Amino acid sequence: MTSTAPKHHKAKALKPGSVPPAKELCSQCGLCDTYYIHYVKEACAFINQQIPGLETESHGRARDLENENELYFGTHQQMMAARKLEPIEGAQWTGIVSAIAIEMLTQGKVEGVVCVQNTPEDRFQPMPVIARTPEEILAARVNKPTLSPNLSILEQVEQSRMKRLLAIGVGCQIQALRAVEKELGLEKLYVLGTPCVDNVTRAGLQKFLETTSRSPETVVHYEFMQDFRVHFKHEDGSTETVPFFGLKTNQLKDVFAPSCMTCFDYVNSLADLVVGYMGAPFGWQWIVVRNDTGQEMLDLAMEQIETQPVMSKGDRRQAVQQSIPAYDQGVTLPMWAAKLMGVVIEKIGPKGLEYARFSIDSHFTRNYLYMKRNYPEKLEQHVPEFAKKIVGQYQLPED
């Protein structure tokens, strides 16, 4: 009798401690922790970058490179700024991601939600789960700024026989998920993405906290915000801010994962709906609806949020050009100068979508240089055309 089991069922997950297929560029997305490792050469974002093709599959068309908003932010139907009318207690921002996920589950759109809780021992150690109750979704609120194996639950998804699933994740996870989507046996996959940049290992996170915060052991969460400061939220409810320009760049240059230093999908191009902050005014969330599925998801929570149009102000280009050699040389300003520069740039610097473009430009130029120096043989295939066009606006140092 001929077996009808899918080919991937015969594959063996990567053994702990083994060298992953992407080697040092592995983002630990979790795909290789399952028998879906069978598809890794096609699916892995760091072995086979395929954003343009997957954009067309996921959204019905690729991004328009002649439209500046699509060049930067990917294929989309609309963007807006939003915040929840009644914030969820303990959420990193106002809780829009959690609210959408809860509505998707309670209204029967999906049977489970792939999200990331933390381990009982460590608030920053990610623990991917398939949430089946609102309480389990709420237990996943607050970003985990470490590499997270979200896709390690893919075998559970298939074995559960659930047919409708919401997955929440970041770009590298979502690219791999889209690549194996047809193998999951689902009738409908909904993808809610968050923008992502500069993740770290758990040890790298500890170094960042100890280097940057006044009280690393009490940090609950943090974020690099639109006011050019890192905001740390502490256990006692207090907020600590540190200006970007005061970070000890010379000590932190090597703390970010190599996968993040070679990533050009800051805005999570393949998600149906993206919720972040960088394209919105301070205190608001930035929402990008990429397709009809994304609109369907957002519609469920519209009564819970207030919105305003996106805005754009200032000019990022000079600040980006100046940041390229500053980062490259590990320049760190004295704190008094960093605070002064932070005040000035907050008043006259880029805001809204222009701040988002500033952030993308800064990271893409840095990452392009990193790839050119460390992986020149991968540069042409790995860097998408949209990223090459963005980087091409700037003068990079000659090596």
C-alpha cells in the first residue's frame, strides 16, 4: 500500500545544538524545530529571500516601487494612526493587537491564535503557544525583544486539525510561514504582523539592559520610540527614557543577531494586517491594511479604537546620512550632548511617516553595509529591489 502521508512528515526536526541550515544567519524562527524543516531551503528568509513573489501570492500584487509609500511600507490598501479607547491593562501600548486577536477568537473567525507568552521563570524568554481562550491571548501581551521560535508550534497546528488560524509574528517568521502555508491543511490563515528590527538573543538582551538602563532587573518592556528615545517601563510603573544618541554604540554594535543585521523586512511585508508604532505620532499606533483579509480583521475591533489619518513632517535625509558613519565608527556622545541633540531633533526632526522612513533608511543602509562586508556573495540575491532603491539614495563609505 502506498503511503499518503505528506513528504514533510518523514523529515526530522533539527536536534538541539545542531548547526541550523542558515548557519549564523538563523533567526530561530522555529521552522527547523519541526518536520517542516523539509521545506527550509525554499522557506527560510535567510537562505531564499522571496518577498516580491510572496507579496503577489499573499496580496494579489507586488508593491509599486514608484509609489514612495509602497516602496517603503509594502503593498497596502490603507494606513492610519489608531489607539484603543479603553487600553488593556499591562499591554505594551493600548492593546490593539490583543483586542483584534480576542475578537477573532470569540467571534469564531479562528479556532486558535499563534502568539508568544513568556516562560514562568523569565518575562523576556519567549514561549510560543496556540491560544484558544482570551485569557491565553492576554497572557501574551507585551513584545518579547528576543529571537522567538514562533513556528515551533506548526506540528501542533497540523495535528490539531484546526482549519482556521490566526498567526501573530514578525517578518522572518511570516515569510517562512507563507512559504509553507499550503502544507498546513488550513481552510483560512489570518496573519497579524508587527514591525520588527534589531532583535537579540537572551544574553544579548541582558547586555543591552545592563548597558543602557538604570535598573535592568526591573524592566518590564522597552521600545525605541518616535521621540528619539528608548522608553523603559519598570515594575513600579515608572518610565525611564534614554536618548538614542546616548547609547553606548561602541559596546552594543555586536549585540544584535546577525539575522537582524541582514534583514530588509522591517515592515512585515507579508502580513495581512500590520500594527506597530513607527509611522504614527507619539502615543498612537500605526496600522497598515495590506489586503481584504487584513481589513476583515481590523473591522472586528473598529468600535474599540479611535483613528486619525497618517501624517508626515520633516526631512529625514540629512539625519540618515550623518548616522551612517556615526554608527559605523561606534560614536557615542556624552549624555548631556545626547540629551540636547534629542531635544533639538524632537522639535525639528522627522515625524509620522517621515520618521518611519528615517528608521527604515537608517537600518537598511546599516544592514546593506553589513552584508556587503560579511556576505558579499549573498548581496545580490538577498537584498530585495525595494531595499536597493532605498539604500541607493545615500552615500555609503568605501571599504
